[in-house]
Amino acid sequence: MTKKAIGFIGLGAMGNHMARNLVKAGYSLAVYDLNPKPVEEIVSLGAKKAKSSADAAKSVEVVITMLPADEEVKAACLGPGGVLEGAKPGTVLIDMSSIAPHTSKQVAAEAQKKGIRFLDAPVSGGTTGAEKATLTIMVGGEKALLDEHMEILQVMGKTIYYVGDVGMGETIKMVNQMLVGINLAGIAEAFVMGTKLGVAPEVIYKIVRASSGNSFLIDHRVPNYIFPGNFTQPGFAVDLLRKDLGLALESAKVSKVPLFMTAQAYQYFTRATAEGLGKMDMSAVIELLEKTAGVQVRGKAE
């Protein structure tokens, strides 16, 4: 079977790796980003350089967008020089950004007017998952459309879930990010508190991992980021998690759902951004409480 031609828009920390994996898998890519450097990098691997989002969408069957937030997605898809301006009817637009469900529905509705089919397919797994092609992908839209493009998604992700209509992928991603933010804030408080009271961080880690307080984030973020104080190589940046938590609060406002802990986590990450940690890994939020308590949670996992 001939591989579909793909336009790929958004070559940031995640999109760069995802585009690379598609090129390695033999897909013909037309790539575009406002930053010329990653474009040149992917072009050097065999992709074609597009002049705009519209140009990237012009002669392809599938367009993938991987962008930071709602406004960038709307600009790249709906704005002047955007995807809908360049794509022909029958093109499939797969937005893999993490944005609000109502934004996905808005883009899908505008795309439908031009005969362009749409899937929202946000991802989880961070830059490591993007690089190793082990992302979890949550897809909303027509099931048959997902099935038709499963091979493309499998190049970028290991676990792919169909979750319902357009916007449901973003909803599931938003729920996941709520738990990430709440859990990280809790990890920061618990580990700083234990360390302040005199328990060695390695002991806290060892015992919590064998107890009911353990979590995926403790397993991965504590030994790889918090213990070595390695926050400058973000698996997922503070600013991005703050944005995702903000999306949850925005949706909660519309749906009239009280989100007490999500709101508190949002304030943690807003303070981290205000303190200049926005580009750091999200685990850097622990530094705020470390400074307040006068301790550091550092060690080496056994």
C-alpha cells in the first residue's frame, strides 16, 4: 500500500521527534514551523519545506498539527495562510495538540464546511515518548476515520485509544493532566515535608513505592528529575502543564463543575512560571516548596 503524503505543522519539542519518526518510517512529509531551525533539521532527513500552513496542506492527503495551545491551532488551521486555505476537500486533519475540547469542535466544524475530515488526537508521554514512538494517543472523531489512519498514528505512538466523538480525545487528555498536576503538587509537599522532618529522601521514595501512596509520577519523576535536580531538560514543561490545568478550569467554568484541587495545582504551576521556571520540567515545581522549607529533596534511587 502506498503511504499517504503528510503535511506536518509544529516542530517543537514533541512535534520534532514525531515528524522524524514519520520520515524514518518512509512517509513523504511537507513540514512547517514558525521557527526555521527545526524545519531545516527535518528537511535534512528528507522532508520537504513548506512556506506556510496552507502550503504544507496543499498537496497532501493528511495534515498533522502539533502546536502549543488553542490560539496557535486556530491560527494555523483557520487563519490566513492556514490549513483550511490550502487543503483540498477530502483531506484529513489530525490535530495532536493539547487544547480545549470546544476549540477542537470549532476547528472540526469549520473544516467540515470545506469537506475536510477531522480527528483530535492529543498525546501523553512527553518528549521521551515522542522520541521513542511510545506515546499514548487519545482519539476523538469518526471510528472509521481513525481505523483508516491507524498506521500513521502507530508510527508515533504505542497505545492508541478511540474515545468517542470530536473533542473527547482532548477531554481525556485534560482529565489526565488534572491528575498529573494534582499528583505533582502532592509529591512536592509530601517529599519536602518528610525531608524537613529528617527522613532521607531515598527512604521516603523506597517505602512510598512499596505502599499505597505510589504513582507513575513517583516512579519516574522522583528518580529521574527530582533526586538529581535535573529540571533543565524538560520531559514536559511547567508552562505546558499550567496551560493544560487552565484548560480544565476553563471547561469547569462552562460546565459548572467545582475543581478545588485542580485550581490549587494551577496556582502552584502559575507561581512556578512567575518564578522563572516555565521552561523547566514540570517536576521543578518542587523547588518552590524546597526554598520555603529550607531543604532539598535530593538523593539517588536504589
